[in-house]
Amino acid sequence: MTTSRHPSLAARAAAVASDEAIAAFQRDGAVCLRGLLSADEVAVLARGIDANLAHPSPRALVASRPDDPGHFIEDFCNWQANADYRSVIFESPLAEAAARLMQSRSVRLYHDHMLTKEPGTRQATPWHQDQPYYNVDGRQNISFWIPVDPVRREATLEFVAGSHRGPWLMPRSFMSNEARWFPEGSLADLPDIEATRAQHPILGWALEPGDAVAFHMLALHAAAGADRRRRVFSVRFLGDDMRHAPRRWKTSPDFPGLADELPPGAPLEHALFPRLIEGGA
């Protein structure tokens, strides 16, 4: 599946993913795009999230502890079953903005990720990079974090500016801090950023519905709990240089059987990863 480039979407993306935003993304690994989605697109996305919450997939995970007064749930890879997710992914300016920020001729969908924290959720999302959990390698990648509820600065996603340049740091399970992916000791451990916040260039933005944060998969990021409801849709895109990187362990999300169909180093030419913008590899 390939979408044709739509001039009005390209114009909307260019107005928000400006040259200044491109420079910020390339420099810092994260940038806030104000008003990327319209009110109608936000309403469609909120409806999709609510449908997802009402009927979670088998891939859904509860990411808060049983004694947490709130509730944190995540779900993955639902675009094929959720028409509202598909509408926003394929018919909004997201792909065009991704192409501009990644400086990529092509844009391919990697996966969608819903994250909802109910009021009173104490469970924070600890500092981490996303790419070590994934089955892809390359530099031209991007994630969008799109809330459909207002998010205060204190509860927003935060980033360490410039951390997308590396190195890769040890991915650990959020609840038990186990190294379930790369073997223990094979990557450097994450420094205690919370204990040394003043020593790091930390970015974060209060957000309104329609705003989106775009970030590189290697950018260190974290988020606090939630004092009010925080429904978020995140979608990841791949650019020209991204390649399949099968792991010996279960990735997050997992793509069962994919390693039998795509060899290591292959472009992600597969129905699971439709190309939204043609051009390049």
C-alpha cells in the first residue's frame, strides 16, 4: 500500500515542520509541532483510542502496578483493525511531516502504540531509548507522541537533547529493571538522570490536543505519572536507510515470523509496514 502525496497535506506539514523544526529535530532529537493535527483529526484519533480501550488487543499491556491508584495501559499494532487509527496515519499530515524531519525521500509505517494513563496514575515511564527494544537499525526514523487530552508540563514526555546521537544504552524492563534484551553487560547502563537533572539539557512541552512531539528512536525520554487523564497515540515511521534487524529475543512490539520472511539488513518491504510516501529504498 502506498499513498499518493497530497499537496494540501504537504503544505500543512511544511507550515508546522518548518526549516527551524527540522533543524531542532536534527540537533536535539526531539521537537514540538504545534497544531499539526486539526480538531477533526484529533476527534477521530480520540474515538479510535476509546475503541481500543474498550477492546484491547492480545498485545495490550498493563504498565502500572496493582496497588497504583490509577491505571496505565499500552497497546500496539492496531492500525489494521482500527479504522480511526488508519484514517489519521494515512490521511493526515503525519507522514509528510515525518519525511521533512527525517530528511527522507520515503516514509514507511513501522507501528502504532496507544498509551493511556488514568487520573491518579503514579507509575512513571522511566528514562529509556526506544530503538534498542526494536527490530530495526538505521538513523532515519521518527516517532510522534500525540495526546488527545491537554498535558501539563509536569506530566509531559521529556527528552535529553542530543542523546539521539548515541550511544545505545541497556534496555531494561520498566517494572522489574531486568535486561531481557541485550545480554547483561553488553551495553552501558543508563545514568541516573533524575538524580542529576541539572546536568542534562532536558526538553519538554505542555501540550494541547492537535500538538505533537516528534522524536528520534534513540532519544532518551521519560514521563511522569498522571494527575488527569492522558490518552496518547504514538506512531513510528521509518525512512530511507532503515533496515530489518532480527534479534535473538522478543522485541517490543514483537513481529512473530517476520525473521522467516525478511533477512537481516533487508528493507522493510512487507505488508505490515506499508509505504506512505514513495521514493528511496
